Amino acid sequence: MRFCKTTLQGNARLHVALSIGAVFGVLAASHASAADAPARKPGLWEVKTAIGDHGRAVTAQQCIDASTDQMLQSSAGPFSLPACTSREAKTSDSGMTIDSKCKFNGKPASAHADITGSFDSAYTMTVTAEGSDLPATKMTMEGKWLGACAAGQQPGDVIMAGGVKVNIPELQKRAPAPDAATQPGK
């Protein structure tokens, strides 16, 4: 019985870690900069993220305003702005593509994102990332605007499956200052 409980606790922690990583990793890998990336409509968004062509999608809800949306887009994950030497964003009638050249564990990596839909109601984003220390990975994220944030929610709240809620600006305030030696790309 102890093995089962330990395994279940480990699986729950892994699910939470994957949920947070998928949400922020995809946002960071897919956006060029706050100026290039379209801002999402403020309010409550449901975001479903699938990694690869197998497995179940991870669903999270994000309560955002203009500043927390910009923060989430520009500062999270291994493909954050400081880790990337170049980003090229192109818009077309059908959407947007963003190509990034980055460093992951000090080695070259790249990400290509295709975005379709509207950042006012619903969008789909497909990100393909690869590098010498990173296996080729494909992530698909579907975002859907649900309306105003619910009572008791504040901008920056992320609610994952199972009801786990974190506030990203508060987490950033509590995080220790990054050491240049531990940052991706350094």
C-alpha cells in the first residue's frame, strides 16, 4: 500500500510540474517579444496543451490582464527572451509564425511556432522545438476565452486540473535572483 501512495503522490507532483512547464514553456517559446506578440483579451482563458501526438492534453485556466499576459509571454521557460539570440515574427492573413534561435544548456536550440485564430476569442498554436540537448518536441496549445475572471481570482492566477492554483507574479517575487551560471544559455 505504501508503494501505491508514494507512486500516486509522485504522479500528482509530476502532473503539476508538467502542467506548469507546458503552460509557460509554450508561451515563452511561441512569442517574439511583447511588441511582436498580440496581446490576449483580458479575462479568463482555458488553455489545453498537448505534447507530441500521444497522451492526454493538460488543461489550465489563466486569469490575465495586460501586464500579466505580457509577463507570461516574455519571461518564462527555457526559450525566454534572455536565452534567445534572435526571433523573427511574420504575420499573414492566416495568422503568425515565429522562429527563434536560442541556447538550451549552453547549446543551440530552435523553436518554430504557427499561430492561427484570434487572441480575442480562440487561438491554436503549434510549437516545434529542437536542439542538441533537446529532443524534437511538438506542442499544440488551444486557447479559448471564457469571459471575465471568476470572483476571487486575480490577474496572474493559473488554475490547473485538480484545482491547484498558483499566482505567477507572487511566485516570481518569492523566487531567488537567478545566478548567471544556472540560467539556460549561459
